[in-house]
Amino acid sequence: MAEIVGIRFKRAGRVYYFDPADIDLEVDDYVVVKTARGLELGRVVISPKQVLASEVTGELKPVVRKAEPDDIERAQKFEDKEGEALAECGKLIAKLGLPMKLLSAEYNLDGSLLTFFFSATERVDFRELVRELNSRFKIRVELRQLGSRDEAKLIGGFGRCGRPLCCMNFLTEFSPVSIRMAKEQDLPLNPMKISGVCGRLLCCLAYESEQYHIMKEKLPKQGQRVSTPMGIARVVGGNPLKETVLVELESRATVELPLSEIAIEGQLPKED
């Protein structure tokens, strides 16, 4: 068995596991941990618990300490300096004429590393920019290029539904989304209507995809001949949410009937 504690560094960010190192920790406690970026301030989202050693991949790094007021104050001071760093980097990007969009800047807890996040539509040679930034800030500087989804998650905004973006609000990881999910839900295949602010397919297409798949399996297929209380008919549509079937009778009239009143030819209708 191994003891782990789940820590998150950003809202809706991925949860990372650490060794609690016998420190008494509870959910919402702030802690200082050592990562590949140096010391960082994180928040406990999963209290210490025992898990099977096989569930842990790699070596767990121990929590350094529970955060003290000085740690939180230091993190706030560096956060206040990030706007200035962003402005300086923006000037250098303009000076060097680099085709990149600067998104944000982020210091680690001890101020030994400054990371700039950017997006670009093509490969960017930013070696000269890094040299200029190292000379300007006198600390180690890294640049990280983000994809369109990660850019939207970082910047935030509002979706077509009028609510804050899911990726910024609660999605910790991006799930695969396909055009098949839109077809399954009978949504218009207009890219303008099924794409998010990132330009990719809406993440929410995956939320009800499985449920639609299950509900649609109950409905007869379009074009299938069925028996109804009004006689033999042909299926021309259906509403999986209402569990109704749209059929065309031999008289060419179209009616919507509950699934319970429909039977595929040769089968008896289901009894309630």
C-alpha cells in the first residue's frame, strides 16, 4: 500500500499525487511541493489516503511542508509581477518580429523560474527571445507553446450557452470529441454551431453522447416498416429524448407515436 495526497495547482487543473510525508493535511490546505519547475504552491483536493502500490506510477515526491503565511504572501507578490513580465516579453516579441501570441506569464514559488505561455500557427524560433529574456530578468526563463484548447482553458471566456467555459471551470482533462457525436445527437453539422471558442468541436458534445446512443438503440431505424394502432407505416424520424417515433402511414399522413405503440413487423408491441 502507498499513501497519496491529491494536489491541484490551478482551478480545474489536473490533480497530481504526492507523498503526504506524515504531514497532517486536509482538503483546501495549501502546501509547498517540489516539481520539475522548482518549488510551487498547491492546494489539497484529495486528502491523504491509502491506495494500492500498483496504482501509483513513478516515484511519489514528498510534500515539502504545509504552506505558511509567508509562502502565500510570496506567491501573491510574484503573481502581481507577472503582468509586468508579460508586458516586457510582449515588447521583445514585437522588436524581434516573432509570429506568436503571448498568453500569460507565471513565476514559480521561489522566483527562480519564469514561464511564458504562447500560441502560434507555425513553428517559431524563439532562441533569441529566450536569451533576451534571460538577460532582462536574470533568472531561468522557459517558453511553452499551447494548443487551441489549452489556450482557451488558460484565457477563459464564455461558451455558446452563455456560461463560463467548461475547460476553465471544471474540466481537468480534454476527452476525445468526434463529429459522430454531433450526428448521434441530430445536431446541425455546421462548424460554426458545434465548435467552441477554441475552434475545436465543443467538449460538451461528449457529455450526453453515450446516453443518446443508448436511447437511439431503442428506436426503430429510419425507413423501417413498423406496425402501429393506425396500421402499417414507415419510420421517417424519431425523438430519443421523448421516446417517440415519427411514422408515415400508407395514407401518406405523418404522425408521432410513443415507442410503446410501435412494433417492428413480425413483432408484438411491448406491453407496459
